[in-house]
Amino acid sequence: MAKLEHTFYGNFDEILVRIVNGIMRGSTSASLEDSSDFYSGSARCSVRVFERYSYAGGNRVSMSVTLFQNGNDAIHLSAITSGGSQAMFFKVNTWGEESFLDKLRELL
């Protein structure tokens, strides 16, 4: 598992679209598996779950991206990847997870 957390200011909708489009265009095997959006008062939370094939790891890797903003406060992003290991009891190969996060880092 690999994780990226970042706090920044910007337009929530534009950032969300940029992330989705960038991830989908960044890999021919990328797919948007599911999404969820929550609103409560002036708070907003969007979750996107992506999956792609990792050539480096020889397996599929998922990435969950969560954006949260309360009113006009900073936007908080948390992205967590999973599935990049081939071992049964411990992780021996996490290259695919890190490269998936690298694509998101480029978009930010």
C-alpha cells in the first residue's frame, strides 16, 4: 500500500475533473471502478476508485482518491493504492502502487 496526502486551494470541481481525466488518459488499462459524492452543509467529499494493470508488477492495482472541502477552506486530498504485491503474507513488489501515485502527483 502506498499513500499520498496533500492540502491545497483551488476549484473543487475543476480539480476533480482534472484528476479523473488525467488518470483515465494516463493508462490504456485504467478504469473508474466507482464513485461517491457526499454533501453536508458547506462540506463536500468526493471519492473515486480507479484500477489499472501494472506492467511492472504483473498485476492489477487500485487507487482510491478522496477530496474533502469545508466551505471555502483548503481542499484535502488522500490517495491510497492497493493490490500491487504478489506475495501471500508480505509485500515484495509495490512498484505498480507507487507508479499509480506518481501519475496523480504529476496531475497535482
